[in-house]
Amino acid sequence: MSQKNQGFMQGIALTLLLAVLARLIAKIPFLSILGALVLAILLGALWKFTIGKRAEWDTGITFSSKKLLRIGIVLLGMRLNLIDIYHAGSNVFLIAVIQVTFALVVVYTLTRFFGVEKKLGILVACGTAICGAAAVVAIAPTIKAKDNETAIGAATIAVLGTIFTLVYTVIYAVLGLNTVQYGVFAGGTLHEVAHVIAAADIGGAAAVDMAVIVKLTRVALLVPVALIIGYFYRKTEAHNMEEKEPLFSFSSVPWFIVGFLLMSGINSLGIFSDQVAGYVVDLAYLLIGMAMAGLGLNVDLQTFRKWGTKAFTAALIGSVLLALLGYLLVHLFQLR
């Protein structure tokens, strides 16, 4: 094996090691709320600034953070069952659409108000609105976001989601919501699927089931949101560069987003058992974890210092407003 190929394999192996370590650490109480994906970013950054990385590893690390990321997103579609979303009813779907739209507009507007770089603002808005770190890393390639921007976006949303999960658990008793209402509230306003499950658990199994359905309805909106954002990004780029190429073509559609939708369709048809689907989702999170480790290994602390606080502040305010909206919608739609 040539030195170049050896460095490539070592780079991939390093991201795999860090992703596996992140999954093990995530099993520790409290750290499980933070999630394996963000822990992978932190481990990657810690490795870089303590042990360091070799230049010959860069191709393997980049392969993990780019190629394996896309494969992971495709496989992640196996956790989405479109039939469950259909059976949940039109009200649940409408609530999800309202909340996703609200979060996208409000959080992005706030990031621009605080002077956050445009691409990072889009990533933070998508992470808040749809499905946390998974949405951040799914949207990032469509707008050609830098690794630092992706890492900041994913870490910001994960930390916020952890804080809000703890807050929801504390205030559950004073919210005055029944089991179904609380499930809809948690699923419609929290960031990661793991956050939703953790927060809804205090309301019992029925609350968890409803919360997951609402949350996965938001996840399903990842596909149209990614396509719309990709379209407007290309439109802006074409205007700035005075290009005359068509704004939409089948070649411009992100194949991994299409793959995500196809895997969701396969899962919805029941072609594979729940056990097999679970294995596929586990593999998806491992691959995405390797991508997160790759981001951490390429992180720039100066960029974190410059944009991290502003992005966090914007997302925090937006998340509070989203929670208030979610509480209002639960009562407005008279869910029981």
C-alpha cells in the first residue's frame, strides 16, 4: 500500500475511532442528551488540539466528512415512516409546517440581525426548525458551507436542545397539558429526536409516541426545505456571478436528499423488518458520527470565537419564540 493510500485509510480509521468513542460516551447519563454526533465533533476538536493530526490523513478525514456524510443521510431515511405521519392527521402535519416555517424565518432573520455569516445563519435556522445536527449536515452541502460553519451550527443546536430538554422536564407539571398535547408540544419544538424522546418521557409512553410522530413529520420536511434552499442559493450565486445557467435541473438536485426520501418510502412499505430498519439507522448515525468527527478535526477555534456566540444567541431567542408558538398551537388546534 502506498503512503498516500495508507494516510487515506488512517484518516478514515481515526474518524471511525472517534465516532465509536462518542457513541460509548453518549451512554453515560446526562451526556446522552448531548448526543453522539456533537460528542464526535468535540472529540475531533480535542484530538486536533492535543494530539494533532498529520497532513496525509486529510484525504481520509475529508472523505468521512463529505462522502460518508451523504451516505449516512440516505440511510437515515429508514427511521422515517410516512404512513405514521399520514395517520397522525392533517392537524399534526399543519402544526409541523407552521413551526418549521416560523423557525426558519425567525432564526435566520435573527442571525442576520446579529451579524452572523449568511451560510451559518441558514444552517442554524434549519437545525432549529427541522431536526438538529442531522438537518445542519444535510443542508450544508447544498449551500457549500465550510466545515467550521457546519460544526458551529451542529454544536449550537445540540447544546440548545440539551438545555431546552432539561427545562421542559422541569416545567412539565405547570404547563397544564395532557399527554397528547405535551407530546405534540415537545415534538414540535425541540431540536433533536433524542431531545424529543428524553423530554417526552416524563409524560409517559403515549406522550413519547406522539412526540416522535410530530418530530418525524418535521424531519420529513427536510427534503422540500433542502430543495428550496438549494434553489435560492443557486439563484443568488448565479446573480452574483452573472451566470446564465438554468437554476434548476435534475443534476442540481442533491442525490442524498432524494436517497433519503427513497429510503423513507422503502421503510414505509414495510419491506424490511423493524429490526433491520434499526440496524440501518444505527449504521447511518455511525457514518454521520464519522463525518462529525471529521468536522471536529478540521475546526478552527478563531471561527468559533467569532461566530459561535452570535449564532447561539440568535438560535436561543428563536427557540424560545418557537416554544411559545408551539404552546399556542396546541391550544389553538384543540388537540386532545
